Amino acid sequence: MEQNEEPKIKVYFRKFKQLWNDKRYRSIMILLLYFIFFAVIFSMFDLNKSVSRTPYNEFIKFENYDVYEFSTNISINSFIYSINGKRYKDKYSFDYNGEHFVGSYEDIFLSNWDKNIINTFRFTPDLINNLMANSILISEKKIIADDSVIKEYALDIDKFLQVLDYNLLDYNLLDRLTITISEIDKQIVRVELNLSNFYKYLEEDYLEYIIVINYSNINNVYDIK
């Protein structure tokens, strides 16, 4: 009677034991197991990171936001600057501290306005879109009272610097900024930019730096004269 062949799994197991008993092969096998283990860990980390990043097409973006009214507050260590104005394409009109201004962003940049006032005009809807595209959505809630949706995004400081093309030499890579937006009928009506973890590197006494912009009469502003 013909003897049955030994199952392949037993052959492989016996071969494994032979190799394991050899110190040289055992060391190679241990290194290989470590390599596989860490490769799996790093691949899981990269996968989680890519899934967490908010896909550009999945968040509500500013669409055609170049005609609107705005109300902006800049809170620096609880001191608040307030600006109210309008934007019509490339022209701005606003009031601050009893003074009235009409002109382009370039005119604002070259003016003698306070640097914090000038800075807020850099955060246009287009730039905020770019910041959100590089952020991670960390919370979302619906407000029943006005049927609005509030979303909070976390933005790594190195991503923020890349978007602004700003060279900051010494900063903590773990620092994050937050962007909170309010939507009504899938339209952004409010943005809060908490930039404290950026400005603390620029001004030693800046413990808080928050810009809040409210938008209204979107696409319903006449040309600014």
C-alpha cells in the first residue's frame, strides 16, 4: 500500500524549525519580522492621516465671493478692533474708528492703517478656501435655532506657513491653528480664524490673536464709488 505524502504544512514547519535553530538565520528572521511589523504600523499611520485630511471637494467652499458686506473683529489679548465695510470685486470700502476708506487691497497695504487692520484683508475667501483644503475637520454640529451648521477645522502650522508662503524659522511642529465656519443653506456666513499659535512667534506679548469675519448681502452689493 502506497504511503501518503507528508502534508506540505508539516514540511514547511519542519524547515522553519531547522532554520530557527540556526543562530544566523534566526537573527535574519527576527529582523524581517521587525521590518514587517513597523511597515504595517507606518502604513496604518499614513492611511489614517490621508483619510483625516479633508478632501477639497467635500467641504463647503466660498463660491463667487467677491461681492459682499463684511463685519470683521480682530481680538488681540481681548482688545478688539472692529471694521465694517463692503467689497465689490477688487475694491473695498470700510469704516474704522471714525474714518472712511475706499480703495483696492494694494491701497490698503500701502496705507498708514494699523498693521492688524491691514492684515485682515489678506484673509480673502480664496485664501481661506486654501487653508481649509489643507485642514482636518475635527467637529461638526447643527444649530436648531437658525438651522446653521458649525464646522471646526484644525490646521497644522507648517501647512499654514506653506499656504501663506511665510518663512518662520523657529516654531513647534505640533502647533495647530483652528478655523471655525458657520454655514446657512450651504453658504458660509461666518469665519473664525484662531491664529494665536502663529502670532505668538511674531509678537512675544500676543497670547491671543483671533480674526472673526461675518459675511452678508453676498452678490448683492452695488459698485463702490
